[in-house]
Amino acid sequence: MRRLVLSLLLPSATVSFVLGLTLPLMELERLFFLTDRPSLVEIVNGLWRDGEAGLAVLVGGLSIAFPAAKILALHVAAVAGRSGLGLALMNALGRWSMMDVMLVALVVFAAKTSGLAAAATLPGLWCYGAATLLTACGAWLAHRG
């Protein structure tokens, strides 16, 4: 039963993560007529183009590379079982499991409270959050099994 649930969770987490990276995260409305709908990849790319390389690397690392490593480690743990490298990686990465979602939530919060823009969440944020929860559930099952 555990393998069946993992075989459903892993592809769902991967697809949700990819959608969370590419779909618009939020809608930012400025001055009542300017609207932006950036995806996470576009945000990181925009930071890089604007000369904010350090911030782009930080956001890209914590919000793209780190969650991708968690999902990859979960796939390896599911295939290799309890004795594999994937489970050791999942244990090491598990302590930071919600950092990526917190970072994106802080961006939305900053946009809303700055008074410069009105922000509303879009499907990308929900897919990103779903990927995090599915990964956490999959890690629990892989560790338990």
C-alpha cells in the first residue's frame, strides 16, 4: 500500500513543483492599471537581469534548487529503500522543509504591506505549496517504510 501511495505522490509532487515554478505566483497591481503576473522563474530571472545577483542566487537556491533537490532525494529514497542515499539526503533536507514556501509567502506579504502594490495569489503559488506538502507526505512515507 505504501508503494502505491508513493507512486501517486511522487509524480504529483514533481508536476506540482514544475507548475509552481512556471505558472504565475501572484498578481501585482500597481497604480490601478499596471498589472504583473510573475512566475518564480521570472522573478529570479528579473533579479538577475536587474543586477541583484546575490538576491537572485539566494531566492533561486532556496526556492528552486533546494526544493528540486528534496524531490530528487525523495525519488531516490523511494527507489533505494531505507538503506539508500536518498533517505539520508531526505533526513538532512527535512529540517528545512517549509523554508521555500515561507520565502515566497514573504514576497507576497511584502508586496501587500508596502502600499505600492496590491497582490493576489494565483495558481502557481498553490501548486508550489501543494508540491511542498506532497513532498513532506512522501518523505514521511519513505522514512516510515
